[in-house]
Amino acid sequence: DHFRRSDSRNSSQSGNSGQGQHGRQQQGYGQQQQQGYGQQQGYGQQQGYGQQQGYGQQQQGYGQQQGHSGPRPGGNMPGSDFSQEELQKHERNEKYKEYGKYAGGALAAAAAVGAAVYGVHEYKEHKEEKEEEERREEEEKRREEERRRQQLHQQKQQQHQQQQPGRHSPGHDSAYGGQQGSQQGSSHGGSGFQPPVPMGRPPYTYDPHDVRNADPSRSSQNSPTPREYPQIRQVNGDAAIKIGSIIALKHNMTGRFLHTDRSHSTESGSNQQLVFGFRWNPDENDYWQVLPANHDVPVPGSIVSYGTQIRLRHMETGHHLHSHYNYRESRSGQNEVTAYGDQSNSDENDHWVIERWGDGAYGQTWNAHDVVVLRHYVSGMTLHSHEILISEDVQSVTCFGPGNEENDKWRVQCQ
């Protein structure tokens, strides 16, 4: 009995112990299973997505270390399913995009520079055109103002002449008749015409000591006036003098023609080519071409009106009929007349105003049959000659007086 009870207890204890051990084994298995599963999950965390995410962050960090403005985490980077090759390809694409931005900026900058250069060129051309247009407008205003002044002066002069009956009529002068002044030009009887006051200048005094200088802005420098004009010869009785007409001028009192040549120079010190009255029949050195004043641009062949400033260019030598102060003809003491300059060298001392003797006739057509006066625009004095000989067949020609005596008259002979 004792042994049976001991065996029973042992069996019971053994059974209880077996149950406890089995329970503990089951619990351990569960723990192993749970722990193993957890370890597997932990392993997955270590080896799986976490590392891939970490790798992706390392790749992004690499891009930042290289200085590229690549996308930040959470930006344009691809997900964890992309391989390293695809990630590198993505990086290259991002770089190309950046390069494209730089290239686009460079092209835009180049286009802006080109547009700026074109704009400067267009502005310069526009400015030059505007300045040229303004210059033409100013020149036209000046001419218009001078024409109005001349017309007003002519009207006043005509009213004054109408109040003085018995006025001298130039239409009744013969080649050598009429009221004759002295050989020195001291007489001022004859014409009652007085020229208008020059624009922007004091009235003429006709005093050789009242020195007046030429306006440099009215020279051939920067002048739009053509250097040459077509030569026009009067035909079929056409008496209207035109721009380009070829004429000779015959002194009304002595009958000698206005002449110059390369073999005669002044004795006053100016050393310019002498102008003088030569023989009674014209030769090749007696012809002059009618040209516009500097900075005037009339149409070739246009009719010249009295009161117009002109130049006379010598056909043989190319010099212009010229006068100036400070140099005087030695025998008369009057301002000398010379031939000076050329096609590209001309100044305001080459400008002469053509007038009909007696009344000026400003605005009317210059007629070859009229007796005329040539007034030097700068000084106001007129082309003058007298029976004073410098040498044989060399008659003195000067610039003198207001132009109201017989020695100031000239007639036109057309070629």
C-alpha cells in the first residue's frame, strides 16, 4: 500500500510535472514563434524597405553634396521600387532639365542684347532723320521770312515811288545813255530803290569801313546744295534766266564784259584771281553759270526771280564771283572783286542778290533784256565798274555803293 501510494504520488507528480513541462514547452514555442516572427519582421525592417528608404535618402543626400539643385526628399525622387540604374537615369534627366534652364536663359540674354542693339540703331536713324527734317524746316522758315520781308519792303518802296513823279525808269536807258555818274562812282543819282534790311543783321551802311563778316553756317560745308547743275543755254528767244543758265555780263556804261582768267591776280595782298572788265566782244573767259546760294536746293532749270540770292561760277576756271572787306582795289580804294573757291569751297561772300535796276522788282522773273544790279549780300554794296584801267584792256571792277548809279548797271548776254 505504501509503495502503491508512493507510486501514485510519483505518478501524479510525474504527470503534473509532465503537464507543466509540456505547457512550458508550448509556451516557449509560442514565444519562439512570436519571437522568431518578430525577429523576421525586425529583419525585414533592417533589410527591407527601411534600408531602401535609407538608400534613397543617401542618394538624395549625394545629389545635394554634389551641389546640384536636385529635388529634396519627398519631392520628385522615385519610390523604393526603382533600381539604382533607374535612379541614376532620373538624376541625369534632372541635370538635363537644369542645363536646359541655363541654355534658355543664355538664349534669352542674347536675344535681349540683340534687341537692345537694334533699338539703338533704330533710335539713331530716327534721330538723324528728325534732325535733318528740323534743319529743312528751319531753312524753309528762314527763306519764307526773307521773302515776306522783301515783299513788304517792295510794297513800301512802290508806294514811296508813286508819291515821287518823274522817277527814273530803267526801261528808257540805252547801252551808254542815261544819267551818268562819275568815273569813281561818287554820284548816287538815278535809282530810288533801297534794298531790304538783311535778315538778322543791321541795315546796310555801304561803308567800306563797316566790316561785316560772312556767316560760316552759309558756306558749302555741310551744304545740301548740289556741287554741279546742268548747263542751260537760252534758245528760241527764251529770255527767262534759270538755275544753270550760262550768261555773260556786259557793263552798261563802258560796254566791257565781266572777265577773269588764270593769268591775272590781285595786287591788294589777297592773292586771289582778279576780276575785271575786258574787251567789247565776249570770249570763253567771259561766261558764268547761274547757281543757287549755299544751302538752297532749287530744281535745276527753275526760273530765277529778282530778289533771289545766287552765285556765279566762272565756266573756265570754276571759281565764284567773290568780294570781301579788308582788301581794296589799289586805284579806287573800293572793295575788290575776285574769283575765288571752287565746287567744294564756297562761302557767303560768293552770294549776290539779283535786282532789276530802278525798282528791284522782287518776286518777278529775271529777264535777260532787263538792266540789272548785282548786290553783294554780306556788304550790301553792288558790282561796279568805271573807266579806270589797271593795265591795257584791264578795267577796274569793284564792289561799291548802294547800287543807284549808272556804273552799277549790267546787261545779260546769253550764250
